[in-house]
Amino acid sequence: MPMKPPIAVPTSAVARNALVALAVVGVGAAVYWMADILTPLAMAIFLLIMIDGVKRTIEHRTNLPGHLAGIAALLLVVLGFIASIAFIVNGAYGFFTDASGVSANIGPRLDQILRDGSALVGVTNPPTTTDLINQIDVRGYLMTIAGQAQGVVTGAIFVMIYLGFLLASQNGFRRKLVNMFPDRTARAEALEVFQRVRGGVEGYLWVQTVTGVMICAAAWILMRIVGLQNAEFWTFVIFIVGFIPVLGGAIAGLAPPLFALVQFESYWPAAILLGGLQAILFISGNFIQPRMQGDNQNIDPVVVLLALAFWGKVWGVVGMFLSTPLAVMAMAILAEFKGSRWMAILLSGDGEPYAQDEKAELTPKPKRRRVNPPQTKAD
């Protein structure tokens, strides 16, 4: 049987795709080596998009003028960002104090868990918590945690500085846009790309916020029924980590039950929390969230996982939070260029980089014909 001839690919297409691939590798290397500079900048841009969305929501629902709505949105987002960091730091610090009495019980309770677990597998002489701690470089871990905490505070300060400069430079944005795109058609296309990116990020934030509030309400009720201490802190942690795809659900479903193992003498509260939280996350992830997302977040699930791994490796925890919005932005930008549109198609969930309503808007509507054309008057 004769061999099938290979598919002929134009040389220009091969060169173009090779340049795109090299550009992607170069950008990835740049964002990795400049992580200390780009991480707070990316978070500041993310907060700027949030402020703009909150501002337009306030203008739509109230009678406030534009400048007052902008000030209100700025205060809400900035104070919420600072309060979130302070709440998490104070809550984590509370675990190292004896105010609740739980930290003093960690050692004996872990010894009991080790004895019970060893009895199940037939081990007669289980190790103690002290033995396990002696095998771990506790000093090194504490130094790492202290360094990360210092990095969070320093990063938050840089985020606020970047945000201030971004807000100050907004006034000249329209003038820059006019000078960059003197042609009105090109300028309209650039604005359309910007609005599509903004709409994708805002849609993602809206879905994650609403579903996060639903999950937190159900989780808080469950934790209060069980009697878990610091239920409000764990509720807030569940809401924050909900913005991390895949990994956030695992943390939200496992962290409170693990804490319950230390707090309670019985294993039933931890088992109830584990089963209840997993049921809440399953219902939200498989029924509520997909209905709310619709076509707005048209990202392939494999791409979401790869974006989480890539940006988590490059930018750490901040990269995990921003992985999905960055993937949405990349898909919207890559879809605008002929040489990179194939990458946007691969990133999309259904092969169409645009959402359903956007595709309808981009499709030119047929012109209506006049039923009664105008008649010219006879002289």
C-alpha cells in the first residue's frame, strides 16, 4: 500500500507559529525572573479592575455621580484587601496562643491519633509527636513561614503603591489610546479587546464571589452546629481560597476537619465536617457554579489546571489566585491576532474564544431593505 503524502504546511505559517512559540517561552522566562516586580503589579491591576467594576455597579444602582462612586469603590476594595490580610494574619497568629486552649492540646491529641491509627494497622509501639518533631527541621520551617509572612506584608505595601500610581495614570489613558491608535477602526478594536478582557475577569469575580458566599454560609452553619472553634476564621479562609481553582476546594474541604481532630476527643465531629463540606463543595461545583458561569468563562478545564500549576510555580500563592483571570485575559488577547488565534482556540472550552453573546455581537447583522423606497418628486 503506497504511503500517504504528508500534509503540506506553508513555510510562512511554520515560521509564524515558531515565532509565537518562542515569544511564549520568552515571556514565561521574563515573568519568572521578574516575579518580585510583576507580582504586586499584577495584583494591583487586578484590584484596579475590581474597583472599576464596583464603581460601575454603584453608578448603576445609586444616584451617586462618577467621582463619588469612584471614591466609594476605591475605599471598599482597598479596605477589603487590607482587612482580609489583617484578618488572616491575626487568625493564624491566634492558633499559636493558648487563648482557646486548643494549641495546648495539640501534642497530646496528636499522640492519641497516632496511637489509634497505629492500632488499626497493628503497630504496637507507635512514635510520639515529639519523636516526629525531632526528625523535622522545625527551625527551618519556622524561618520559612516568617519569611513568607514578611513577604506578604511587603507585597501588600507594594501593591498599594502600584495601585496608587495606576489610579493616577488613568487620566491620561484615553489620550495615550488616541495616540497609539490614530485610526478610529483600530481604536475601536483595541477598546473591544479591553472590554472583553475586563468582562471576562469581572464575570469570573462575580461567579466566584456569589458561589463563595453560598458555600461559606452553608459551611458556617455546619461548623457552628458541630461546635468548631474559630468558625468565622475558617469561613473566611474558605471564601478566600475559593478563588484558587482545584486547590482551593481541597483546602476548604480538609482544613476544618483536620482542626476538628485536634479540638474534639471524638472523631465524629471531624467526620461530619468532612462529609458535609465535601457535599457542599460537590453541589456548588457541579450544579450551581456551571449554571452561573455559562459561556462567560469559556476556558478548557485542562488549561485551568495547567495555568494553576504554571502561575503557582512562577508567582507562588498570588499566581494561584490570578491563574484563571490571566488565562481569560490571554485567550481574549490571543484571539485578536491571526498568528496566535490557534492558541486561543486551544485555550477555549468549546473551540470559540468568544462568549456566546460576544459572538452574536461580532457577527455582522444583515442590512434591512426598505419596504417603500423613497420616491423622487417629478419636476
